[in-house]
Amino acid sequence: MDEQRRQAYLNLIQQLLTCASGEDDQILESNRELVDAELLQVMAVVAEKIAADGNQNAAEFLGSLRSELLEIISESSSLVNASSQDYLEFLKEVLLATDNSNSDPEVVYPLLEANLDKLDHNFIDILKTWASDKFLKAEPEIAKEIANTIWNFSYIIDDFYLGNKANNMEIVIAGYEQVLTVFTKPDFPQDWANTQYNLGNAYINRINGDKADNLELAIEAYQLALSVYTKPDFPKNWASTQNNLGYAYFYRINGDKADNLELAIEAFQLALSVHTKLDFPEDWAITHYNLGNAYFDRINGDKADNLELAIEAYQLALSVYTKLDFPEKWANTHYNLGYAYSDRINGDKADNLELAIEAYQLALSVYTKLDFPEDWARTHYNLGNAYFYRINGDKADNLELAIEAYQLALSVYTKLDFPE
């Protein structure tokens, strides 16, 4: 759910908690568009919170009202057209396949592929309604088993390569949000934290909704995960969450850009206190790559120093990201390194441009037009810029090379597809 709808649910719940006796039906009738499975989910979370705060009467009232609404929603769901029954049967089938196969994608993916038409918002509604009903009625151990299966299914569909990616991500988010009604922090702290971590990843990759809102939700989820994933108790989980939190801060839209970049740098540096090259070489490399990006864009501090830090971070990443083992990451890091050398303030300008040209040319040994057309075009565009400003060599030759690179870029950057 997006933040605006979440707030609408909270406002409705507040009205229900503060209204006079007997007015709740009228309030619900006036807000019929908000009475759905997601409302029940938020009600469960609020009831748990106010119970923890000591307001047991309000929690019991909300829980009782939620049960009544669940019954109404379930009944209305059973009266809808026959296709809804098909969705329900498919949901049960895919969850059973997930459970029986020990979450094996080779078993689950063919089933998803055969039902791509059902991976839509109707499926999400059925999932929410069915899960809410099961969690409410099942014994705690059974509810935990169901939640675990939904968690595994959400994890699997996150990597599913077919269908509508936006819909798939909404299913992932809906699944994890349902799971959190069972995997609460007091009862299942590790499961709760792991779900918050995955939910943060899902919000990062979410296509629907407002990008700024999604990033805020991702940051919130990572921060919640870190309330359990402490460095002493869960060092690897803590470091991975810090890295992803840094990534979210790096792309954050809300707030001050300079502050966000400082938060990103801090998070990446914290991650590196656990992600050492010796113990976690790939994690160490990706965090250095991310750190390089943050230093490159950094607003605070001296620009020349920041560029040196960016170059150093990219070079460190390349000590793990070899062309043989990680060709795409190797190429992408060389591309960014070329960009950093082009803007470099320290050192000899002519030498820096030669280093930039070399880095772009290395990137192009992987970024072919056939396999990576956009990356190929982007790299040729920047290579053209480097040749345009090149100091070494013959000026006329350099301009010819620049023109050639721009023309190659234009073979992909057409007016129709890339007007900017």
C-alpha cells in the first residue's frame, strides 16, 4: 500500500477508536472504499501496538471489529464471479507447490508461467483476504507455517522473470506485509527482521507508486530490521542491511541531497566494518562500488578530495570485479571510473583524460551494441566527450574520434526512443 492510503486507513481507525458507541457502522459505511483486506492488516498492527502500550480495551475493540469485517469481506469474496474461485485455487496450488518443493523455483516457476494471467491485482486481493482469514482462525503453529510458506513464495516470485514485473513486485510486497501480521517483533524477532529487510528490497525495486514514497518505505523497513540486526548479534545481516540502507539514501528523493549522501556514505562505511575483502569479497566489492558512487556525487567536502575517494573506491572494487568473473560489474565499474577520471581535479588533466579514455574503451570490450545497446551508447557518448577535450595527440584526429563516437551513440539514441 502507498503512504497516502496507509494514512487513510490510520485516520479511519482513529475515528473508530474515538467515536461514540454505535457510530462505528455509520463511519464504516461512509468509508466503504477503505474497507478491504489492507485495512484489516493495518488494524492488526494498530491493535498490537495499542495493546503493547497498555490500552487493552481499545485493542480488544479493534480486534473484535476486525473479525467482523473479515467475515464480511470473506463472504463478499465468496459471492464474486467464478474467476475469483480460480484465483483462490491457483493461490492454494502455488503455495502447496512452494511448501512441498522446499521453495524450489524449478517447481514453482512453471506453475507461475502457466498462470501469468492470474498474477495481477485480483490475485493480490485474494492473497490478502485468504491469508488474513487463515491467520485469524488458525492455531499459532499453523499460522506460523502458513506465514513461512507465503514468505518463501514472496521470495521466489521476487526473482520470477516472466509476467508483469510491476504486478510481481506488488505480490511480493503484499505477501511480506501479510507475513508481518504473524511474524511480529516480540514473538519472532529474527523472522520479523528478515521480512523487513526483504520488504525494504522490494520497495527499492517497486515500479508502482511514487518513487520518493517507495524509497522512504524502504528506508523505514531497513531501519526496523536494524533494530534486531545488531552488529554484535547478527554482523552479516547488519552489514548487508547497512549497505542496502546506504543504497536507499543514495537514491533518496526526499530531504536534503547533501545530507542523504552523507547518510549513504556512513552506512556504506559501517557495512565495510564487517564486509571485509577476505571474508566477504563480493559484498566488499559492491559496497566499495556504491561508496565510489556516493563520493562521486558528494556535495559536502572538497570536490577534488571526493573524486580521489571515488577513484580509490572503484579501483578497490575492481580488485574483486575481474572481467573474467564479473564481466558486467567490471564494465560498469570501468565506466564509472572513466567518468571520475574525466572530472578529476587533481593530477595532470591530459593524463586524466587518457585514463578516462582507457576506462571507457575497457568498458566497451563488454558493453557491445548487441548485448548492452544502451550501455554501449552511453559509453560511446562519454568517450566522445573525452576525445573532444583530449589534450594529447593531434587535435584534428581527436575531433574525428569524438565525432565517430557520437555517431555510434546516435545509432542507438534515436529521436523516437531517446528524445533527450
